[in-house]
Amino acid sequence: MLADAHAGKAVQVVTYPRHVDTVNERYDYDWLVLRTALEKSAHAFGPFELRQLDEAMSPQRVKQELALPQGRINVLARASTPEMEQDLLPIRIPIDKGLLGFRVFFVRAADLPRFAAVRSVQDLRALNAGLGKDWADVSILRAAGIPVVEGSFESLIPMLMAGRFDFYSRGVDEAPLELRQYQQRFPQLALEPTLMLHYPLPRYIFLRRDAEGERLARRIKAGLETMVQDGTLNALFRQHKGPVIERCKLDKRRLLTIRNPGISPTAPLNRPELWYRPLEGK
């Protein structure tokens, strides 16, 4: 019956990017959520084909490609910024339940006692953070009075170990993977075990601002809302993010909170079911 209902509907092709990144698997969860949202909306919107672009691109190039009228991708997943929301069409359901806004720090092992003594954001302001050039976090930390040194993604760990800054702020689900990647090369690299910085930083699916993008946005939003309501999104989050949350012991860390002055007033902060709350175990 389902095949008959969709017999007259064209297959909707959804193409997502391949990143220039030695750890491309960090994006696997995003595309699994996207695929599930498309499946959940198939009854109402018809069949789809989800594919990955063959050519690998830098983050800047990915955004440019999506913005092109005839761009070869029609979807991406990324942290929200005012510029992203102005240039592209966001679906305002955080696919990682806001986990990206919980940050842990790479530091030099010799500096671990300095960080164990940090008790407040004011204490953190005496230390220099390292972040990637033009990352969403840069303006957030600077607005909180925390000095930031910017660098390319590939240079940040070497810059930290060379003493260019004091800590490198990473997402909870990024840090353990990168620690395994870099620790043999940098034996004195350490993941600081006592602190967690938090600010609201939703990771959204973005589409092109055109008629196709609007149609696809309606479909993906419908699928995501179904996933929220039937528990699928939370189940995927627990399955794929739960192990790294356990490894980082988030519920045992001292929580430091700062504002995100660039967050859109339309961000769904009033929907607690969309957000991870580590101190409540939810």
C-alpha cells in the first residue's frame, strides 16, 4: 500500500558533504539522525535517496557550496551562528540535544593543578583559550572576557603544546577521539578532568534558502518532531553519545556557565525536552 501511495512521487535526493578531516566519523551521528528523520517522514513526503558528496571540502567550502543556487549538496549540520542563520535555512531542533555547548579542555599535563584550582568564570579569564579560526565559540568566549587565540584546526594541538595558549576547548564528543589521535605524538597532552564550560550552542541541520530548501526543511522538521515525540532522537543520542558522556564523567565536573550573546531569539530554549542536562542525567 505504501508503494502505491508513493508511486507518483519523485524520489527526493538529499546530498550531504564529505569533510576534509582526518576524523570524518565525528559526523556519522548527524547523518544517522538525518536519515532517520527522512525515514520518519516518508509516509507523508514520499521516497528519498540519501548520498554523500564524493569530493571532500573544508568547512568554509561546505557552507559556500550549500549557499550556491546549483550547489552539489543541499544539507549540512553545524553549530548555529547569526551568520549561518542569516545565510542558510535552519531547522531549529538541536540534533545533538545541545551537547556541543558542553566543553571540556585539552591542557598540558604540567598545568593540571592550575585548572583544578579554577572555581569560577572569573578564574578562567586569567587563562588563554585556543579555538579554530571563525568558530562559533570565539565570539562567545570573548564576550565572556576569556582571551582567545585562533588557529587552524590542524595547528591547535601543536600550538597548545608549544605554550601559545593555556587550554583548547573541545566538545564532549570530540575530545576523547582527538586524545587518542594526538596523544602518541604529544605524550604530555591531557584532558582536564574537573571542569566543564557550558553555553547554549545548538547544532542544527541547515538547508539552502530556496524553494527546494524550504520543501526539504518541512520534511526534515516533521521527521525530527516525530523523533522527539516517539523517543527516537533521545534513544539515538543515548546510544551514540552516551559512551563518551560516561568517559568524560560530566556529572562529576564543576560546571561553569556563560552566555551565548549571538544565539537567535527563536532558539527553542523553552523546550526542555530538546536539551541534554548532564547534572540531571537527562
